[in-house]
Amino acid sequence: MAQQDGQDHLTTTTEQGRFCVARCSCGWRGPARRARSQARTDAAAHAGQAASAESEPL
């Protein structure tokens, strides 16, 4: 899924049975985690990496 420049990466977590998965509006999907806190950490790390990549000059 393509995303236009300047848009925020909106992350969420989704329950899948005993696992929790982080997802982003850009189409990124994190690994399935048993701990919700780790899925939230994955989402925060993705959003931080995306923000720093967008601020780097081409």
C-alpha cells in the first residue's frame, strides 16, 4: 500500500487469538507477539523509524 509524502504513520494493535500484532496505515505489519506491550513497542519503533526516514534529505 503506497503512502503519500507527509502523511503520518498511524499504528494500531490487533488481537489474533493469543497474539497481538502491530499494524500501520502504510501497510507495515509487525510480528505476532504474546505480550501486548511488545506489540506496542514494535509499533512505536516503526513510527519513529518512519519519521526519521521522512526527515532525511534525498
